[in-house]
Amino acid sequence: MSLLRLFMREVTLFWKRSRIKHLDLGELTEIFKQAEFISYVKRVPKDIRVILKVNFCDGKSPEDLAGLRFIELLDIILEPKDNSDSYLLLVKVNHSVPNLNARTNGTSTVAGSRLDGEGLTYTIQGPPMKLRIVSTLARLISQPDRISARSLDFNSTLDHSALSTKQLKLAKFAYDRGFFDIPKRTRISDIASEIGLARATISEHLARIESILMDDMFSSYDESYTDPKLVKSLIETISLEVEAEDLNQVDNMIEILSDIKLSINSQITDLKHEDFDQITDDELIQMAVKEHEENISFINDIVEDKFKTTSI
């Protein structure tokens, strides 16, 4: 098994249905009562073909998908026998977030990602850095209501635990003896004596366990601050996704860049209102503000120069 699989992460982004209605995906809430991602059929940027299991809203049908700029109906695989059954549809998806997901060549959408009565749940898996790129784009353009993350352990039968089987047993052993109580009811030396290992070894293992659990709990990929350099790379990627002669794609890109610009402006405002005690911190924050302002100019240049329109 490759090292890549040993350090896989899973990120779940969730948008309430009421929020989706105000996003570029809002039309889907008027067409689908429920839609579930089943599998990929083809997956390259700008040509992502997937199978969806869907139930339409009352009065809606597959024909209502015609004209949507980000989803194209290719085939009806299975039609329902009655109202309680679902359609199986083959569709082509063209949206910046799944396009970037495909372009990373390392992250993929998890079967079961779905739109339902509560909202849209979009789960992706992959290496941490590539996941951070995709989740950052999603946050910048559409501000999910909730983002969570967890580690994936392909060596453990306990798929939902960030710890290995041995780490989990040691943590449980220490917990049962009151090591994590306040105040502690046992010492590391006592645990080491019972297990028959050196005190330094047990101390190192328990510290590692605490570090893993803290990272798994709080590394949620939804930091309020975004690295300006990462933002610039995302802007460049989005601008490559469209061609000037395709006006629908141009309009879509301009809308996405506008959302990113609003998010950047919000971050600049937050940064300028932060209080800093040390001059070094203040210098760093001013540098970040400058880089974010340069990204806004970069967005305006792309829209004005490449697509011959006014700045957003």
C-alpha cells in the first residue's frame, strides 16, 4: 500500500437548502427533491460524467435540466416504475469546484454525496494539501454552512477512528485507569509498569495520540484566513476553465470571481481591524493585506483584459 493512501483525509462540506437557493446551484433546488452521487463514469476537467440517483420535485422531469449551464443530461439510465422510485441519470457536470476536484488528480467525490431536504452534502477524499485547495475554493465562492474533516486509516478496521488499532487500545487502557481525568488518577510510570514498556515510550505514544486527536478535531479546513498565494493560484485555475467565445462560461466565471472578490474584501476588512502587540505581527498582516489587494487587481485584469468587459 502506498504512503499516499496512509495519509488520506476526508472533507465534508454542507450547505443548507435555504443557502443553496442563493448560489449558482440554486436552480437545482427547484428541480430536484433529492439527488445522490452514485459514481463517476468519466473524470477529466470540463468533462466529468457521473451517475445520479434523483427524485424530481412535483411537476418537474428530466426535461427541466435542459439549459442549465453546469449540468447536462446525457442519458436516462433507468426510469421509475412509480412515484416512490428514483431515476438513474447519466449527466455531465461543468462547475469550478468539481472541475478543480478533477484537476487536482488526487481528490475525488465520495459516493453518497447528496442534495436532500436538509441541504447539499459534498464529501471528497484525498491528500491533505490537495483537499485544502478544493475546500478553499468552495469556501471562497459559496461559504458552506459547515465544514468537517477526518483522517482515513486504510490499515485499521476502525474506519471512523483517526487512531490505529494499537493506539486506540493504549488510549482506552490509559482512559480506564484515569490518566485523562482531572486530576489524573494514574501516572505514566504506572501505565508503563503495567504494560511492561519504558516510561519514555508510553509518554511518546500518549503525546502522539493527543496530537492526532487534536488535529482530527480541529483541522477542519475552514479557517477564516486564506493564504493570498493559494487564492491567486485558484484565480488562475478558474480563468483557464473558460474560453472567451463561450459567453455562458464567461458569465459563470465572472460570477465566481465576483464571489471570491467579496470574500477577499471581507478578509482584508477583518485583517485591518485586528489588534497586534508586536511590530513583526503588524508587518506580516500588512503584507497579507497587500497581497490580497493585488489579487483583487488580478481578478479585475482577467475580467477586463481577457474577456473585454468592465471590472467587477
